[in-house]
Amino acid sequence: MIQKKSRKSSNNKYSNLKKISKFSLFFLRLLYKPALALVAIQILVGGILIYNKRQVVKQNLTSYILTDVLNTIYYKDYIEYIKDLAHVLLNNEQLPRLDLSINFKDQQEIECLRKRLENCTKDGWVRGPKIFIDNEVYKVKLKAKGDRNFHRTNFKNMSFKVDIRGDKRINGLEEFSLQSPVMRNYAIEPLVAKIFRKQGIISPRHYYYRFYINGEYAGLRHLEEGIGTELIEANKRRYGPVFSVNEDITLRSFEEPFELSNKSKWDQSNLGIDRTAFSILKQSSLSITRQSEINTEIFNTYFDIDLWAKYLAISDIFKVYHSAVPKNVKFYFNPVKGLMEPIFFDGHYLPGEFDDFLFSDLLNNDIDKSKCPYRCTNKPFWQMMIGNKEKINKDFFLKYRKYIELYSSEEFINSVIRSEWKKLSKLRGNIYRNGYRKDQTDHYGILPHVEPFYRILNRIRSINSFVRESKTLIPEHSYDKSNNILGVVNKESRHPQLYSIYCRDKKIISDIILPRGVFYKFELSQYPNKCSDKTFEFSIDQGNKR
């Protein structure tokens, strides 16, 4: 009798699962058609835009549609769009409310700052406004923020830098920015920031609110944590000096471009940690500006190469290269380790841009043919870490290769990326509910914004295929028998290959990185055991197959 009951129970579970799967399939079929209709509408509107832009004749049509018209062409992204929007509408799930109270005089001063006029206030701050959240009142000072004019289109939509006056804190924060979600590309920035943090890299916290100015609704606002003590300590670090690059200059044109955050506090300190950190950054910037040769020794000695390898790998898979340019990444000196760490800031993913670039391309012989971000003006900074085709930073590259393979794996996609993405459903639904349009960097597009999750996944999987191919595509070999010289060139693998030579006793006698298009030669006679073409073996997958 017991067995019969258990069989009946298992049959009921099976039938229930079957009903659920049938319902899910039915639900997806219902969403499939409207999702395709949305894609068709966006492409139709895009076609009209293209027809009215004569210069597009010289461009690739598909590239233009992807870059300037659509966030994504994956119908699954439109299904997710409908699901997220329907969920917040049906359940009336709204973001919390934040009110800004500001009098006419203070508003006029902010307007002056917004327009970048002179002598608006004594120090660039406006004191007097108040913020209200859940019946709590916070006295604050405000200033206008943002390099792009998009931050300053009008008072209602402008971006603010906020500093709380007094001991109260909002979500534990004293300093933060208030800006439209478009300024950090909607839901992509909080996703990437969370993944950076999970991998041990310092990154700011992100919160979202319905924003009211003197009782009038002004859309959604993204509250982004500032670079301060709370940020460092929330990421489980001892507070140390944080530097950024002065945005008016570049590493290539100035030998001391670094600015110290919270300088007044460090000036009062007798520890000298800030001066040590500044000395390290100065040495590294000099090695970049002189450009006589790539100097990776300073980087390997004074920078945490494990964290920087993770930083470049995650920037690659999510295509958030904006966070990897010197003026955006922040430099934190860890006083415990005595090493410089990156702080993720302002990733700003943009669909369509830099689709054909990876940091590993910097090692390849045909880098100039790649679509390198910002015309490769930041190449010297990145090559300080990874090296170039003549001098590869092997220690760094092997870590970078390990992490980019890990982060692009299906296991990581399913256990980490998808998990974090699901948590942002409410945010995405509220963004869609408010009718936000596509981010065009310095203005809104015409078409609605659709989060390009499956487009991102497609890129991640493509990167993983490049790494896998580097372990299977056989380099081209040549052999000079009279001189016992072996020639090797990687002609097919986009990702540089790890090439190992074995001879007789099966021990590695040489282990090098093979970028694409760079010819290497080995005098086999210089190796022990009389290595020749008859006793030589090689591997491109770390010895698993020879």
C-alpha cells in the first residue's frame, strides 16, 4: 500500500510539472508574437530614419541598424521587455520615492551652475535644499555634475552631486550622485557593478527612486555611491588613498595627471601613505608617456595584477570599456597589501560600439585593423598591463586568460550573470513603465529602450568560443633541418595561444604566448636532450593534448 501511495504521489507531481510546463509554453507563445511585432516596428521606424539620413548610404546597413536604431534584435529581449513591464503594471510594483525640496533662490543658483556660468556660488555648492525619504529629512548641499551636456539639458532633468550635511545617511551613504538612469545605461551598470563586487573588485552601490522636485514628478533617478570612505569600507577594505585622472588632461600628455580624493584629510595625516601611492602612479605614468618601450615591471611590482586581470576580463565580456579608460577608472592604494587596485566606475555599455574589440587584440599583429575603442588613444595604459606583441606580460596575460575563460563559461552565465539579472526585473519594468528611450550617448533616441541581455549573452559566448579555438587551432609550423630551427606562427586564432614545447623526457622546455600574426623561431639545438624534429612535441592546451 505504501508503494502505491508513493507512485500515485510521484504521478501527481509529474502531472503538475507537466501542467506548469504546458502553461509556460502557452505563455511564451502568447508573448512571442507581440515581441516579434515590437522588433518589426523598431526595424520599420529604423528604416524610415535610415531613408532620411543620406550619409548612411556609405555605411553598412546592418551595423547602422544595430548601432543607431536598435538596442537589440533578439526577440527574447522583447519577450523579457513585455514580461517585466506587465509584471510591474499588474502588481503595481513601484520604486521608492525621493523628494527634493528647494527654494527659488537656491534653484536659481543651481540653474547658474547647470549652464556652466561663473561666480554662481562661493565654492560651486548650493546649501539649503532638503531631501525627504520615508518621512526622514536630510539637509544636503548640491552641485551640477556631468561633462556631457546631456546631464544639463534643463533643471528638471539635470544631474546632481549630493553631499549630506550632518550625521544622517541615505543607505549608509554621505556622498552620491542623482542622475537619470540613462546616464549609466539603465540596468546594465548595476548588473556589472554587482558582478565586479562579487569578484572582489571595489564598485559603488546603486539605488533607484521615483524623483519629485517640490512635489512635482520628474521621472526616475539613479542614486550612485560616490568615491569616499563608505565605498572603500563597504567593500571590506581599510581606507586608503584614492586617485583619479584629471579629466582635462591625459596620461599621454602630462606627467602628473593624478588627483587625490579627500586631499584635505590626507594632508593632515602623517602616515605618508598618499605620498607612497602618488609616487607609484607617477612612475607608472612616466613609463606610459615616454613610450620608449613597454615597461610592465612597474605594473607587476606595485599593482594587484590579479584584480586588474579580472577588471579587464569583465570589461571585455560586458563591453564596458568606458570604465577602463584612465580618466574613469579610480586607483585605490590598499595600505595592507601595499598594492594599487582598480575601482569600477562609469562603465556605460553602448550597443553596437566596439563590438569587434578585445583587450587581447592589443597583442596581435593586426591590432590596427581592429575596431579599437576611442581609436586606441588609451592603448599605452592597457599595454602597461598586458604588454604588446614584442614584449608580452606573461604573468598578467595568463591570469587575464583564466578569468575571461571563467567569466564567459556557461556555468558562470547561469550561476552568476542570470541570477543577478533576474534581481533587476523590477527596475527594468519601472524604466519601461516610464517610457525611457534609447541611449544615444548625448541625447535620447526615438525608439524605446530595451535592455539587450541576450545580445550581451551572445557576445559573451562568442568570446568563450575564441578562447576555446585558441586551444584547438593548430599554428603553422616550418622546420629548417640544416640549422635545426623551428618556426611557428599563429595564423587563425584571434585569442593569443599558450604554446608549450616538449622534448624526449616530456618536460616543458619552452612556454610562450603566441599572438596572431607574429612569427617565432626556436633553435632546438640549444635545448637539452638533443631536441630535434623527431623528438619535439608541442601543446596549445597546457599539455592536455600534444
